[in-house]
Amino acid sequence: MPSVVSVVLDFPFNTPASRAWAREVLSPAGAAYQLHFLDVADEVCKARLRARNALGEHPFQVSDEEFEQITRHFVAPAAEEGFVVTRYTQAGPA
């Protein structure tokens, strides 16, 4: 029986081109893949990051400025990209 390993990559899959590259790598390997899309306002994301940063339990601290740099490249996943997408809104899975 094949082993299951979950891998979370966020910033590297911010664009259709980077997600297409991932599909090119994953598909021939027979790996299952799914995108989890947090479709919430930037201010909600920043508030969550600030709360996570304040706990001091995560090795990667993100400032508001870094958040802005990262998200300015973000393009929401589209159906034609061929991924299974689970979309989350502020209320939960949509």
C-alpha cells in the first residue's frame, strides 16, 4: 500500500504558472493533489497572522509588509487549471 504524505506549500503556488509546474511534476508520479484556497479579505489574513505571530509558536513570522509583497503576486485558482479546489471563506469551507 502506498504511503500518504501531506505537503503544504503556500507561496510557491500563488500563480497559474507555478501551479502548472506542480501538476507537471505530480501527475506523472501518480500523486494526488488538492488546493486549499483561503478566500478571505486581506485584513482577515493579516489579523490571523498577527495573532499567530503573537503566540510565538511558529518559526516563520510574517509582517504586514511581507504579507503585501507575497500576496501581490497571488492569482486565485481557476477551474481550467484542473485542480480539485477546496475554497474556504471567513465562514468556513464554501
